[in-house]
Amino acid sequence: MWGAVSRLLAQRWRILVPDLRGFGTSPPAPERWGLEDCAGDLAEVVRTRGASPCAAVGFSMGGYVVLALAERAPDVLRGVALVDSKAGADGERVRRDRTAWAARVRAEGTAWLVEEMLPRLLHPANLEANPRLADDVRRIMAAQPAASVRAALLAMRDRPSREQVVERLGVPLEVLTGSADKLTTPEEGKALAGRAPLGVFHEIPGAGHLAPVERPAEVALHLEGFLSRVFGPAPQA
């Protein structure tokens, strides 16, 4: 999901793009885990790779993990960016949905979930006019192990609110939200940035929930500015 953005940023910055546990090329994960476990994984990666303190950028569920990292290991952070993400806990209806989805994934796999979620993730214009993009997103989603998807649904369901973590952040916070994001709306993103002492909000035109995939150049441009705010201007390539 970060491929195009990370390639753009890597022209000037050192970028680490770890897979969360159980996803991508990471090893199989236990049947149940929490976002706090993922935060511990990230803290270990950052420290062992000599990248501490870093600017941590999280997209969607990755944003939940980054906030757990900010709560668990604030010493490894110089800045936080949240892309199409939020700090609050799930409401009761969403918790019920995640419980039901997790049970159905266990019973049927993920093919149905991929098709149900795709229209919610992409900007309607991108879904209609860019079938290749939709196919790429479908392929990425379908490749993830059902056990990991189920565990992630339950981990997101059970996460606590970390709004107080945002309010106590002593480092810059950047919030980016797609203009047509229905899952984490621009209004929610703007309010989230407003909670942080050093919060900045940017709306990404022409993107739904998958702004890093739908508008990678725009996301990279804002993250370039964020990284410069955190670390100072990057050295010229």
C-alpha cells in the first residue's frame, strides 16, 4: 500500500516499510494479537535498525498501531503522521460488524470481504475510471491470509481510544485524509489534528480511504513537508 509513496520519499529520506505481523511477507502470527503487540514489533524494528528516533507514518489500521507506539514507546518518535486514520475507539455498531465479519472470515475466507469493502475504500471516480487500480487493490487484499485478517478485525474491535495520547503528543502530528473518505472523514481528520498541540491537517482531493494508493504524489508531497518540519530540510540527492 505504501509502495509508490515510499519510492518518492526514499529519494531523500531513509524509509523503513515493515509489514505488520501476519501480513505481507512477515511470518505467520498467533491466532490472536493486539495492536499493542504490533506497536512492540515496530519499536523493536526501529531500535534494531538504528532508526530511533523516527517519524512514524501510519495508514488506516497502521495509524492505530502508530498511536499505540506513541503510548508505549514515545522515546522512539520525533513525529507522527496519520493517513486516513483516527484516534477514537470503535462505536458499538462497528464493533458488532467487526465481530460478525471475523466469524464469517473464519468460516468462508476473505473473498466476500474484499468485494464488500472495495467500494467503501476507493473514491467513486477512481473505482469507475481506473479498473487497474481497483484490480491492484483487490489483489493486495486477496493475498492476505484469512487468519491475519480475522485477527486484525478483532484487534481493531478491541482497541481503546487513544485521543488522550494525541492530546499529550509532544511531537509534530500530521493528519492526511482523502476528500471522499467515508470511513475516516475529512471532518474527523481535521478534528483529530486539532486535538494535538502541534497538529496539522491536509485533505487529499480525489481520494477515498486509500489516499496513499489513489493519490501517492500528493500524499508524498505532504509527507515531505512533514518530514522537513520534523527533521529539517532533507539533504539534496
